[in-house]
Amino acid sequence: MLAAGSGITPLFAMLSSISRLTQPLTLIYSARDADPVLAAECIRLQEKFPLLQFIQLNSTTAGRLKPEMLLAWVPDLVKRRCYLCGPTGFSQQWQQWLQQQGVPEQAILQESFGLQLTATTEMQSLEIKTPGGVLQTLSQGNLLQSLEQAGLAPRYGCRRGICMQCLCQKQQGQVRNLLTGTLSGNGTEVIQLCITEAVTALQLDLTSQG
Amino acid sequence: MNTLSQFLSAHQAEQLAQELDQLAATTRESLGESDARYLQRLVAVQRLAAISGRLLLLAGFWSAWWWGLGVLLLALAKILDNMEIGHNVLHGQYDWMNHPYLNSRRFEWDIACDAKSWQRTHNFEHHTYTNIIGKDRDFGYGLLRLSDDFRWRLRNLWQFVTYLLLSTLFQWGVSYHELAAQRVFAGRKKADRHSQVSDSELKKAFFSKGARQLLKDYLVFPLLAGPLFLQVLLGNLLANLIRNWWTATVIFCGHFTAEVYTFSAEECEGESRGQWYLRQMLGSSNFTGPRWFHILTGHLSCQIEHHLFPDLPASRYLELAPQVQAIAQRYQIPYHSGSFLRQYGTVLARILRYSLPATVRQTRSGAAG
């Protein structure tokens, strides 16, 4: 488990709600000013769960979490299931690195706190898998319109989030639902193009439509 | 003649949208384990009914009563598959489950109609353009004249018979619906219709799905029964007919009862979200009944709630209905509901009434028909 800043909260909640730990688990908590109460609780949990290893990293003094540190603490990383929680950039960066190390996609679970929201007027880069190959383009605002402006012809219907004709697989990146304002996770999920906009760089698979 | 602005001002429409959006958001947040289990239990019941129904058709060898029970069970299986499961899964109501098969992109249903074709005409066209004359082809299916907005034609005189035929062959009517709209086989292409699917793709889907269904019910299963070929074939035929009659009846009650409103394309131009909600309410009607009855209708008995929230699991509509009704009352929007028999009665009356042109009806009754 990798927690950055307030990302410790859900991970701690998970740990405090289980009654037994039957597999080795390493919780790394990296923060500028860590929550002393939660940190103390995590240290105590190590007594309850012998297989729990809690490592606290003060990113002000020791610097941010680096790959070498992670590999040193968890050598068998590739076999583990990974939980990431923190600001969007943190989760995305570590997810990419973990996948590069060979951790399968399904073994990485993440939550991002959109604390570092990009403004909706910012351009985001899109990497789109189409039947003709992979296309790189920029997007601003409504994804369906952005794709059409890039010369693509995604499937669509009502263009207002009712009919689900424009469903498309998002491989990576965060989007915002324009109707409800909710932010998505960073991983693979199906989105409605007509009512979402990109909040971070995205990877989309247009061949997954219809 | 702007029906929408008669009921709500622009500001009221905005407020209505906010209230209904909030209701949907709260419900969406509460979706979870119990909804998933409900769907999976339903699928289990459907499969059990299908298997036992098909097996009992064979038992007709001993007694026709077993065969009759088999037909009913198979009809139940088809009805559940088409309505409470199929229609709702294809609307994306359960996509949040991330189920490998019970999702709107993968599911295929036990009916002649290709699922993707259905999604285009129903999820997109019907739900977006509900009751807009000229845009919602579900309002009469291009066969029946159900309001004075349509010009009277000679064939409307016998449209009650057309209705009975459509009901009997409903699964084929549904399957052909998109091809009729696209004028694939007959008629001149309409200039303002554009489709993202080519005619040849439409034909391919229509014939391949139709053929698969025919082979399954009228060749493969009968052949598997060996000497009992004929009783299985007849059983399958009757089960399909029962499904056709039931689904047609329920579906007709959704938008063709006495009090529904129709709309013109002009008045819905630039429609706001609140006005869309209003049109959905004015154009749909509910009927009442016991809980098992609602399930058999795929909760299309709650047509109003379904049209307001097509992407929320239909099993939630019954609990939403009182809240929707309360909102309707506050905004003084009519909420059409009644007993099933009453509603269906008005549907039949509507089919008969508009068999005749307005002028004839006025002279006969001495008042506007």
C-alpha cells in the first residue's frame, strides 16, 4: 500500500477494519506533515498484525518516495497487489512505474483525491487507439467534440448522456462527468464520451465502441 | 402551441431539473450489492424457467397439461429475459457492475431483434425524442395512427386488425423497426435521417439474428427432441406468441393511454434539461399492480420513472415513484397512472378512435373526438 498525504485515510480504514492479516503487507506513508495520530495507530497495528510492515517517510526531510526505496523495502513487488492512494499525479506516476516493473494491471488498485485539479480550460493530451492505428491529439472540454475535431468519427447518439451509444473504454487517465461533476478513477473503465471531459492525459480505445 | 412552456417557466424547469437530478444522484450512490444480487437471482430464475420449460415440453408425451406448463414456463423465461433482464441491461442500468456479460455492450437477448439495433432505435431515438411527432417512430411504429397529428389514410380504417397482427408478430416488428426507419427495403430515403450504420450492416444483423432465433426455436430444439419434434416446435411457437402478446400490451400502455401528450419538433428545439424531463413525464404513463406484476413488465409499469431515469436499475422505480409523484404535484405536472386494465382499455380506445379522421368523429359525436 502506497499512501501519500491524505491518501493514508482510506488505506488506514481498510487496515483497521480487518480482523486478520494472512499475507505480508507493507504500508508506506509518505507525507510532508504526517498525521501523527494515524501514524501512531499504524505503528500499533504492526503489533496486531505481525505480517504488517509500516514505513513512514517524511518527504520534507528524506525527500519523496523513490523507486529504489520501494524496491528495497518490497523486493517481491511484482507478485504483490498494490493499493495506491494520494493526489492524482502521485497515483498516476506510481501506477505507470509499477506496470513498467511488470505488475499486472489488475493487481493495481487506486484512488486519487483530486486535490490538484487541473482547470477545465487546460488542454490534455489524448492517445487514442483506432482501427487505423494509434492517434495522438489534444483535447479540451467535451471529449466527443474533441475527438470529432481531431477528424475521428466516434459512435454517438443523443449527445446528452442518456442513450449510452458513445460508450468507450478509457485505458488510463482521469475524466470528469460534465453532468454531475464527479471525477473518475485513473484506471480502466467505460465512459460516455458525450458527457465527459479529460482532467489528465488520457488513453482511449475507440475500437472498444459498440 | 407550446405545451412545455404552458406547464413550466424557464426558471421552474431549471428547478425541476435540479430536483430530479438530485433524486437520481442519491439513488445512483446507493446502488450496490443488493442490486447486483437481485439481477443475478433474476438470471438464475430465468434460466431455471427456460430449462424446465423446455424439458416439460417433452413431458407432453404423457399429458398435454405438462406441455402446457412447459409452454408457460418457457414464455416466462422469454419474458424475463426480454423485459426485466434484457431491456434493462441493454439500457446500461447494470454497467456499473462491470459484469463480463450482463452489460450493455455484450448482452444479447432471446428475441428476433438484434440488441445493437434495438439500442439505436430505443435507447437513442425513442428516449431522446419521446413522443415528438415525426421523430419518435415508436409513436405508432409507422403503422398505426394514434393522434390527429397524423394525416388520415385509408389503411387506418382497419388499424385495429393491424394492431392485432403487430402484437402477434411483435418480435419481428421490433426487429424490423430500424430497417423500416432507414427505408432499407422499401420507400424513399429520408433526407434528414443519417445513420452511423450502413444499410448492409443493418441487413446483416437483421437476417443473422433472425435466422439464429428461427433455427434455435424451430429447428435445433425440436430436432433434439427426436420423435417429439412437433410438440417442441409448437410449444416454442406458442411461448414466443405469448411473449409477443404480453410485451406488446405492456409497451403499448406506456405511451398510448388517453392522457398522454404529443409534441412537435419545433417546440422541442433547444429544449432545456428540465423541459426534457417535463416532456418525459407528459408523454409517459404508469399502471399499478402487485410487485410480481411489475417484475413481469420489466418495470415498464413505471414508464414515467423509466423515462426520467433510463439508466437507473428498473427495480428501483417503485421506490422512486412516490417521490416523483410528489415532485409532479408540486410543479402541477400531470402524473398519468391507473390500473392496468383501465390503462389498456384507453389504449384500445385510442387505436379505434384514430382509425377515423377527426372530421368524421366530430360530425358523428357532435363534439371534438
